Amino acid sequence: MQAFERIRKKGWYSTLGAYPSASMSDLKQKYQKLILMYHPDKQNEDMPAGTAEKCIQKFIEIEMAWKILGNEETKKEYGLQQHEGDLRNMRPGDTLVYLEEISWNKDDHSFSLSCCYGGQ
């Protein structure tokens, strides 16, 4: 798996050590603290090469997390993607659905299916 693929699969909130409910100022504060900690210029020259690479990788992840979460529009889009992923994982993709279980709504011309968790 390429490094970029690993980064994409990470949770941006966990990269910053924050919860999705965190305020923008809290996210910014966490970002600033971490970016200083992992900045390549702040690393010790005597650090082993493997450790230095990990710090650089962490620095890149923090930068990417902030690019997503530091902007209200991209933060909202990311939240919607996370929610969609959560919904997809709630019900197995190979669940068999019978036509008899689906209802037709004449008013808005849509189908609905009752969910085992109480929703539709």
C-alpha cells in the first residue's frame, strides 16, 4: 500500500487528536501545536533516519488534515463522506431485499425500505 493510500484512509480528526465536535479554534490550536512538534526544521540532527522519516510523514499528515478540517466547506464535505461510509458499513452489501418489503410513496414518487434499526 502506498503512503498516500495509508494517509487517505486515516481519520483527519484523529490525526489532529481532536473529536468531530471540536470547534474551529480548537482544531487550529491542535494543528499549530502538532505542526511545530513535527516540523522538519525542529528535528534533532542526530535523529536516526527512520525516526526522521516518520516525523516527516506525520508532518505531511498533519498538513493534509488541516487542509481538510481548516476550511468549513471541505470540513463539511469530509463529514458527509464519513457519514456515508458509516451508513454503508451498517448494513452488509449482500443483504437480500424482497420487493414485498419495499413501499411506494405516491406523494413524492419514491421507494422506501424499513431499516432493522428503526429508520427508512
